[in-house]
Amino acid sequence: DQPVVVFHDDTVGRTTNLRNRPLTEVGFAELRAADAGKWYSYSFENERVPTLVESIQLADKLGLGLNIE
């Protein structure tokens, strides 16, 4: 079983440095190794795709609510 990740798109090419293909065809290790921030700004270079657990833990730490769809 692979952990659940938080990811907006159905494909990985727009927001990571991976070749564009369906998210469901990318293994967890490959997705976690991808750069998911540089596309937005160089100041976010080397950001990783978060797991759902990591996202929930961070929201809790920051006192934030989440809307999970």
C-alpha cells in the first residue's frame, strides 16, 4: 500500500519536475523525490508532495482547518 498524497491535478507534469503522466501511474517514491515547488517560484525549490497525514499534522500544528474532498 502507498500512502495517500495531497495533489491537485490528475497529472504530475504541471506542478512537478516529472514527465507529464497520470498521477495514478507514478509510484510513491518517485513522486516524493520530485520537486513540487520550483514550478511556482525558485524560493520553493525542492518542496515535496505531502502525504495526507503530513498535511493533517501541519494543519493541526498551525491551528488550521481542512476541507478534504
